[in-house]
Amino acid sequence: MKKVIMIFSTDENIAAIQHLHNHLKNIFEENIEIQDIFLDRLSKDEPLEADAYLILSEDILQLLKNNISDYSKILVVRRSINKKFLSAVTEIPDGETVLVVNDSVVSSLQTVYNLYELGFSNLNLVPFNETKPASLYDGYTTAITPNEEHLVPEDVKHIINIGYRDISFDTLLRLTQLLELENNRTYKNLILSMKTVTDSSSFLYTKYLQDFLKVQALSHTVTDANQAVILCSVDNQIIYTNSKANDLFGSHLSSLNIDSLTELSPMREGDYMQAEIEIRGKLYSANKAPIKLMAENIGFSYTFQPYKNNPGIKRNGMFAKYTFSDIIHHSKKMDDLIAMAKDIAKTDYTVSITGESGTGKEMLAQSIHNYSSRKNRPFVAINCAALTDSLLDSELFGYEKGAFTGADSRGKSGLFEQAHGGTIFLDEIGDISPHMQLRLLRTLQEKQIMKIGGTRLIDIDVRVIAATNKNLEDEVLKGNFRDDLFYRLNVIPIHVPPLRERKEDVLPLFSFFVGKKFSDLTEAEKDMLMACSWPGNVRQLENVATYYNALSRLPNLESTSLTGSASLRGHTAFDFENVKFQVLDIICQHTQLSHGAGQIVVLQHLRERGINIGDKNLRLLLKQLNDDGLITICKGRTGMRITSLGYLILGKQRL
């Protein structure tokens, strides 16, 4: 813990002193100890020992020459005015003479300087001096004071209280460096503090933000060493590029605006974006994501990775991006699972992956594909539970032109056809209807498909990986699932254990999700993570990590919005996590400056996506999303709108 001594003339204004204490504690939290020294009580030769000394005026330096041996540790505190109080000052008519009242002449002068630095040169600001005759201020009608209203002459009727002044950003930054407390938590507190005050050193704040962005970029570069990385500010000025980005676009990037890169034109709009772009004749997978600080967007990162697959394949996003090395784990259960999956990947048999929602079944399926001989061919995934019967039929098998009303006049190839030579991943296979079960059984048996409205069979060469969070054996016994299809799918079964059965993986996964911020976790917070049963598994853990990244604190792990509520999880008609992101996505699409989405709109769009949850369950789900700050619910026509944290979590899921 660092020791900071604050030196004041007297203790007469204890409220102002406490305000400065609180400001320092908000920035440095438990990392500093503050001691107050008052000059009217300080012995001439009494030695003072601290890591930093804060004084309010240079005038007292000479008085401290026998008390402080190292003057390099002394900082003169500059002060700033909180933004929320300035609107009243702007309403003062131009040219008016205004009395500025503080607890001393020096403080009054400093407040005057603050106001002039902020651009209030249209006013005639007069510093108050209580030692002067009161008659000197006759005729003054307006006064500005930082919480010293009792000192304002009685005849002044219009008093604008601008509150106790805060410590300026440049002072806090120099103190951070002097105390060697440059860490993520302090960075965030500094920037959050700067958002509340008006400060003439805005150029320093801008440079600080840019440096922070560069640090974040370096972190991205270490984590994604195989990717080209570009970092830009919110106004699209390129701040940082790694060597791979320079090789890709040219070393002159740092002097450009991101808008000048014509290849990135498909990624201009929106915070989160994925696209396939061509650069110098090669196809790249490009991702755009915001860099958040306390839910505030301070810039964007762009990452680029070349496709490794054969150049002749039309990608359309049908590729597997995960490999076994991407599965973060420390547990022996996952070691054994991965070893088994690698052996299975070398074969061409149908695989059935079972496990609770959020355990990472699709990541495992992608890893199997990328470890197999089909790795250079398409990987196509579909959530069978998210579509109605007719939509699923047309998506999987395609249709001929004119097959039904509203069909594309050119017809459409189905996912089985598009996955030819590769792998198709059928997620939530346990939720398909008897009709679709029969269609799928024939496809697996004959290795042929027929489009809707078609008359010819099409041969396909596709490996099938199916996944479900249901017990298909129980579903067979209940008559809900065909036994012949079950045996076709269950050639090689793999079960992914839930996170509560492999607690050794909790902290490594959380560390991966939050990066360097993991070092900010307290032991108590780690114990909380280990104690949680994680009913939503890795998906829930990632959502909690996203929450921690945005707000620098853990949510209530008993909360239901990030974990799935007991009542909703027990409802077998739908998967809470899936529906939550569907609802967020719908509200996101309808969020405008003036209005959002109503419950009727959300229900209608859910039904169009094949999800029927009912009014009661929707109201419960919306309340949970609102309680955790992911959406706001307003009365009347305004409706529901997504929040910054909602955007963050929704975007994280999409990525």
C-alpha cells in the first residue's frame, strides 16, 4: 500500500478535504493510505515520510523545506469542475460581472482560472477576498461558489453552486505514475473520472486514451499472434497496427483513417461485424469489435485471418474456426474427451455429442471437423430447434423453383448439398419433428437427398455430427424419437461433462475470457467463481466474464439473467440461453433513438423464428434482462431498448 500525505493550511474546511479523500479513494481504491497534515500544527523540523505529497498551492513549498527531503515526490494539485454544474454558468449573460467565492483568496483565484480555461471569457470574473471591506462587493447580483455559499455576501441573491472541485486528470495521472499504480483497474477509474469533469488538459486525456488503446492492441496481438490487428479510435483514426497488418495493408497505416481502406467498406456500420473480404487477391475472415471501458466504447479492433481452405470453395461463412487447441481446460475429464475426439475425427463415422446447454458442443464438433480429412471442405451448422418444420425442411434439403408460394424463383440448394465433401452439424437434434426425423433417416441411410418440389435424387458426401442436450434414449422410450434414427446417429457417442463436474476448468476459462484483467480478481471473487454450480456452463461463465470486463465486478451469481432462472430453466419448451439472445437480438434490431420494441413485436418475431414461449414467460425473461442492465423497459410507446452492456454481451455471443 502506498502512503499519500495531503498538506493543508488548516482543517477549517473539513468537508472539502473529505471530498478530495473520496476522489483519491475512487481512483486508487485500497492501494493508498491518506494522511492529512495541517501547517498550523506542523513543527518546523518534523520529518514527513510518504510515497507522494499533495499540496494545493506552490506558495507553501518554502514552508516545507525542513519537513520533506525529496521534493520530486511533491505534486501541486490542480482542480477541475464537474460537468453537471456548468449548465447554469453558461446561462449567465455575456459581459456580466460575477463574484467567484471560495474559502481563501488563492482558492478563489484558482476557481477563476478554471472557469477562464474552460472558455468563460465572456464573463468578468472577480475573485472574492473576505479580508476586504464588504462594501467593495456592493452591486454584485451573481456569485459562483464551490460549496461555500455561507461565504457569499448577503446582498448577492443569485448563487450558482458548482460543488467541490475534483482533482484534475493531469494531477491524477502524474500521481498514478509517481506511485507506480499503473494497472487496469486504475486506468478504468481514471477514464471514468475524466468523463465527469471539464478539464483544460483534454489533449492529455486524448493521448492517454490513445496509449491505453495501444496497450489493448498489444494484448490482442499477443493473444491473436496469427492475426493481423488494426486498432482505431471511435472517430476511426488508426492508432495501432501489428506487423501482420502492416504487411497486409502497408506500413503507412498509422497515418490513415480506417475509412481510407476501401477493402473494409462492408464493415463501416455497426459495432460488431464479421465479413469475408478480399485483400490483394486473397480471401480473409475479418472481424470488427468495439473496445469497451466500463461499458463505454473507446475504439474498435479489426482482426484479419486468411482462410486456409482450398481457394476454389465458396465460403459464405461455412467454415469451422475452432480446433482442439482452442478448448481451454485443465481437467483430466476434458483431456480424456479430447483424446477420444481426436481418434474419432480420423474416422468418417456419424458422431452424436450430448451435453447440457452451454458446454461447448459446437466447438467440439468444429474441432473434430478441423482434425479430420475433411478440414479443407465446408463445415455447415444449423440449430434445428430454432426453425419451424417447414423452414428446417427447406434449409436442410433446399427446394426447386416454384416449389411453394414465396419460394425464390431460382430455387435453392439445401445445407446438405452445400456441405458436400465436408461436415454438417445438426444442433438440438432432439427437438425435430417426426416428419423431419423420417426425412433425416432416409438421408443418412441412402446418402441422397431430394429437394422440396424436386423429382430427382442428389448424391451427397457429408459427415454428420449431431448434438443435443436431451437424453435421446429416454426420448425413444417415450415415443418422441425414432429408435432407428437414434441408432443411426448414435454410432459414436461423446458426452461433454458439465462445468460443475470439472471445476478445475473454471478459473482457466475465466482467465481466458477476461485476459489480463484476471490479475484484478480478488481471492474472494475466485472463491465465488469456484463455488458457483454453473447451470449455464461455459456459456454462462463467458457471460459473467463479459459482465466483469464491462463493469469490473462480478454480477450476483445467483442472478438469473446471466445464468438462466430456475423457473425458466425448468421449462422444457425452450432453452433459456438461446431465447435470451434471440430476444436481445430482436430488441437490438428495433432500438432507435426515439423508440424501441414492444412485447407484441418481440413475441411476433420469436414466433417467426419458431420460438413460442408465451406472454408470462416473456415478461419474466424481460424482467431478468432489465434487472441485469441488458435492456431498459420504458412505459408507453417507447418500448424496450438494448443497453451498452446488452450490445456487448450480444456481440460477444455473435463473435
